Amino acid sequence: MKLISALLRGFRFLVFLILCLRLFFHSRSSTFPQPHHSHSHARRQLTTRSPAPSCDPAIAPFYIHKLHPRFNSALVQRCLTRLACSHISPHVGHRGLGRPLLRLPGAVDDDDDVDAPESTSWYSTHPLTAEMIFHARAERHPCRTTDPAEALLFYVPFYAGLHVAANFRQHNHTLRDALAVRLADHLSSLPSFRRHAGRDHFLAVGRTSWDFMRNPAYPDFGANRLLLLPEIANVSVLTVERHPWEGRNQFAIPYPSYFHPRTAAEVSEWQAELRRFGRTYLFAFVGGLRPGSEKAAVRAGISNQCWRSSRCLPVDCEPVLRECTDPDRVLDVMRRADFCLQPPGESFTRRSIFDSVLSGCIPVFFSEHSAYTQYEWYLPDRTEEWSVLLKPDQWDRVEDELDRIPRAEVERMRETVIGLIPRMTYAHPDSDPSELGFRDAVDVALVELTKRVRSALEN
């Protein structure tokens, strides 16, 4: 009996093993189907693959310095803990793109349970993550070289904006400046940096230049002295807002908006949608009041004009309402208006300017430093072709001034604005360079940096 029992147990185990093996091979064949191509067919596939993307001849080969994680990835991890830079921490995912949008702008389906497509180009991007997006784009750029001997440009991927955000409340200036000083010391030790005293190097930072130029003559709002360090004096600094009077080596790049296309076809499709969209309001204002700032009174007067007018569509950016953090709401409002008011906020520039361009809405400025003295690499020379600048004596009659502009001129200006979208946009970092088909904000910056460095080295 013991022998029979043992045989039965052995038989059951054998049957169980056979069933497990059948299930295993079935799952492999159904979930991971194996190709049945011949070797010759596989070779043909390899030889017909798309060629490697070529570098734009207007962009010089550039090298990305390999920095210690404390200068970039460790800052991201610190932000993710939400113990520091709490207002940015939800948005540092996806290499700075932020949360994929579950509902694309203008979509009628309000079901938030619908998963965002994996290939979405729309994200809830924070305005202060340009440094992360720039780095992600640069890493896969066809003009990048891994050999410093081949490079004309040298990129220093320091997430200076995240560092500032995490140290605003640090009262000890030595500690607040410590990481910037360590970066300067590190760069000074590099032969590639010393060769031209940093003239062929560049930084991209995601905050305004004021956050890196602490001045003892003014109140301390948490800035460090990165851009005032002597080692950085010759380095080209890309920032979302340059200092209009002291930014000799500073060059403004766009604030990131919500659209990060992978192909030129996506851009063309969005531009066509903007041309079809009916605009039923003369102007719009997306913003809130800034109590205590020097510009508060001007901003309040402009906001009040919008709220009182039946021809203006306002969006209140009070934190409790959270309307300005809803990309669908912001872009929907801007697409319904001919003009979008852009008064200065806490500083001269606003991310709203680039939301306006993305929406095909003509920007209306109240200071030349909001765009004209900032984004010269990106904008047409003739400012009146794409925007309106109101002088102080016009600020109390915004609607009348905009209403005077002939309809045909409005249409021409809007078309120019829509045409600016590709160069004002940060393409998706995962885009295939061979399929991108347009120069985005990163490409434009690299073209201009190439001109600047070549000129500096020749002279």
C-alpha cells in the first residue's frame, strides 16, 4: 500500500508539473510572441531602419558635464519628499513635465477616470521646471557629443532653481550659497572650463535671475549669489527672466507651458485647431492680485477693468479657487479671446505670456521688460506684428485701446502669434529627433549660443 501511495503521489506531481509547464509556455507564446522571420529577413530589417538623426548645422556639438548628483538628481529627490520646495514638488515628475493631463484642452469628455494616453503631449507643467526639461531634451539631442574634445559648447546641468526653492528659508547666507560656491569651485578645476575662462559654457536655470543675485542693498527674499560669483561671469546663463540692466551674460528662454509635442504634425494640428476656434471675447485676463508689491495698484486696476467689462473673460488666480492651476481652464479662456492682458506680476515676466502664445491669443503688455528686452532670441523684431504695448496713459482705458485695432490687423497679428508656437515650445524629451521636424525652444537657444560662443572665441 505504501508503494502504491507513493506512486500515486509521484503521478500527481508529474501531472502537476506537466500542467505548469504547459501553462508557462502558453503564457510565453500569447504574451510575448516570438518573431518567425528568417535570418535574411532580419538582416533586411536592420538595413532599412531609419538613419540616425543628423545634427542641425547651425548648432555646434555640445558636451554635457557629468556633475555629482547633489547638483541635479539629488535636488529632485529632495523635492519629491515634499519637505522642501513644496509648491514645485508635485510637478518634478516626468523630467519636469509634471503630471500627464487626463483631459486634453478643449475635450468635451469630463470623465477624470479616463487614463491619459501614454503618448500624450499635454502635461500639467510647472512654470519653474525649464531647467529640468532643458536637461532632458539635451541628453537626447543629436548635436550632443560624449567626447569633450569634439565640443564647442559645454552644458552645466545644475538645477539651480530647485536649489533656490529648497533654501529660501535658510537665513545663513553661507549655507544658502554653499552649493553654488561648490559648483563654481568644481568648474574652475576643469581644464575645459579654464581653457576659455568659461566663455564656451552655459547654464539653464528655471527661475528668474533675481533669485541668483542677492543684493545687500535690498531686502533679503531668499536669493543666493550664484550669478554674482566671479567664476560665472563669462558663462552664458539661460533663465526665464534676465536682469534687464545687469544681465550682460543672461539670456531669457521661455517659461514652459503645457504642450510638449513629439512631431511637427502635432504642432500643425494644434495650430489648425486654433485657427478654427471661434473667439467671442475682445480680451481676457488670467491672474490674481499681488498685495504688497509695487505693481499691485496697476495690476488691480487692469483686473477691475476686465471684471467690469462684458467683453472680457477673467480667470481669478486666488489660491483657494485653483483655477489658474487647471490647464484646461486657462487655455480654454485664452482661446476665446483676441487679446490676453499681461501686466507684470511679482517680476516683469509671466508664464501666462507663453500660455497666451500657445492659445493664439495676442499678448498685451504694460512694460517692455515683460518680453521685448527678454526673449529677443525668440521674437520678431517688429513687436507690433504680434503684440500690443500700452503706455501708462492708456492703462485706464484698455478696452477702448484694443477696440481701435482694425479687424484685419488683429487677424494678421494672431497668425503671427500662432506661428511662434514651435519655437516657444519645449518638445517632449522622448521625441525621436529624426521625426521632430521643427526647432523648439531648446534648439533656438543652442543656435544662438553657437553664434555667441563662436564670436567670442574668434575675438
